[in-house]
Amino acid sequence: KMLFILLVVLVSGCIDSGFEKTWTNEKAPEKFHARFETTKGDFEIGVTRKLSPKAADRLYQLIRHGYFDNAIFYRVVSGFVAQFGNTDTGQMDLWRSVKIPDEPVLLGNEKGTISFARAGKETRDLELFINLNDNPVLDTLDSENVKGFPAFGAVTKGMDVVEKLYSGYGETPMDDQNLYLNRDAFYKTFPKLDLIKKAYLIENE
């Protein structure tokens, strides 16, 4: 009986998680657009898959399956980057179980471009940043013999919205990684941070 109950709990957990590993096999179109509705207004991005195919696929998957709904812009540094991806901890753990293979930089980190954050070899997973300025140093920054952050798309509408995201905390929210992993506590500690209310795919333009 105990074994049966345990199996039921495990199966229920998988069903309730709202995540299926098969999603990580989905391939993005060669070009796609998405809209992000935020607490500061809306902006749109356009993605070109050939610039970083695996990154484009992951962003497509995350948007398509609602990962960014209620996600936090947890690191906004004026004149540098607006970084996002902190959402439900359970969802984060599940998506992070499948990493994105490293790819070369074909498009530089110019103002308005979007790239996945990383911290070494094959560590790209679900957190991205929008460049708030031209950041050529990010094209060649080396970590564990992996060079640069491959940009693979850019803001096509609403860059003024991105530039208005709250940046008063600067790098401070990144000081405590344990706090970062507790979304509710994190947001209570930094209540002025902006949120993505909803992100979804839109028709190509």
C-alpha cells in the first residue's frame, strides 16, 4: 500500500508540475516574434534561429509553455542589461534539468539584443537578458573556455518600455543566491522590481 501511495504521489507530482521533458525537443521556426506584457507596458522581440539555434528553440519552448508568466526582471542595471527568468522554483528546477548546448557568437550584444545568461560550460537554461547598451565585452568574455554570450534576437517594439524597467536595486538582488531561489521572499525583499505579466508568441511581421 505504501508503495502504491508513493507511486500515486510521484505521478500526481509529474502531472501537476506543468512541465513535460518532451517540450525541450520542440524546434522553433526560423524566425518568430513574441510579445511581453509587463508592469511597465508591452514590448516585442524578434528571433532569428540560425544565430543560435538551440537558444532560439529554448526561448520558443519557454514562451510557448507559459514559463515567463509572472517572471521577475530580477537584475536591471542601468546602461547594461535587464535580466529576467526568475519564476516558480519548481518550474525553474525542471527546465534547468535540460541545458542548452554552447554555441558561437554570430550576433554581438548590441543595444536591444537578447541573449541567454550563463556561468560556464553548457549553463544556459532559462534566464535571459536584454542589452540596454552596446556591450561588446559580452561577445568575447571567456568562462571555462566558452567565449561570449550569443545574441539571437532583438527588441523590435517597445525598447522604451524595457528602458523604464526599475533599476534602482542594481546588482543588489544578486547578492543572496538562496533568496533568489525563493521567488516570493525575493519579491517581498525587492518589491519595486517589474514583472512579466504574460509572454506569448505572435504572428510574424
